[in-house]
Amino acid sequence: MPKHSQLSQPADAAVAAYGRGIAAVITASFGYGWLCWGFSAIPHLPVATWAALSFAANALILWAIAGLLRGRKMMKAQGTSRAGFWRKRRTPFVIVTLLEIAGCILVAVLATSFHHPGWIAAGISLVVGLHFLPLGRIFARLYYWVGGLIVLCAALSLTSAGSWNRTASACIATGSVLCATAICILIRSSRVHAPVASPLQPTGH
């Protein structure tokens, strides 16, 4: 049986909607941060570009928060929690996150030690992409694609030659993938509808 089968139970649908809301908030927020980092590496960027970025990113984050609140409301209506969901996933998720943090620190230290600060953004992007791969097994197959795309973008930035702006290219690519991921998650979550039965109405028939 596939690990991520269609959700048939209202409680499962509510938990899934809440989890996707959290994922959307995280990917949208980090995506905004990566885009800001990339845009700041481009000299003389027009103010209008920053304004457009801020408007679009904040709209996406607000959409994600709305999805999170919707999932929480569904969970409350079903009288369920995420305890069971996290019981099996918390430890591997924490391990992956700690390895990601350690990898990012190592990249920054090595790039600075070898006097290649331009490699920091692309190197951290590579670590971020790699950390999504095990998340595909822990949470959803979507993260395999997310990780693969980010790794590809980071590799292209690292191997580029000449006057190519590695920081801008790696950050903008990573941020774009993360924001696109948030949109994809929110669209999928909006299709989840958990029927809420009245507590006074029998569930039989």
C-alpha cells in the first residue's frame, strides 16, 4: 500500500491540512528570506522590485497562515491532534534538521577559510537541497522534487565560471523553489475537505 494514500478519515484530513499549513508557512518564510538575500547581492536594484517582492512574499505568507488556521480549525472540530503524527516522525526530523544546521555552518567555515565567500550561498543552498531528500521519506514525496531542484540549482551556481553572480543566482533559485513549494502545498491543502458531523447527530446509516 502506498505510504501517502488518499485521506479517507475526517481526522486524517484535518491533521494533513494542519501539517501542510505549517509546511507552507515555513517554506514561504524561508523562500522570502532566500529571495531577499539574492536580491541584495544585485547592485542598484530598483525600489519597485523590492516593493513587488515584499508584497508578493507577504501575500504568500498570509495565505499560508490562513491554511494553517484552517487546518487547526478542522482538527479542533474533529477533536484530534498531531501527537500521533509526530510520534513516528519527530526524531528523524530533528536529526535531519540538526545535520542541516551543521552542514550550513561547515560550508560557511570552509568557504571563509579558503577565501571564497562567493561560495557560501550556493554551498548552503546545496545543503538545504540535500536536507529535503530525507524529508521526502519522512513527510511527502513532493520534497524529493524540491530537494532535487535546489541541489541542481546550487550545483549549477557552484560550477559556473566567469563573472557569474553565484550568490544572486543560488539564492534567487532556492527562494523561488521554496515559494513555489508553498504554493503547491497550499493548493493541495485547499482540496482537502473534512466533513464535520454534528455531535448530536448519529454517525450511523
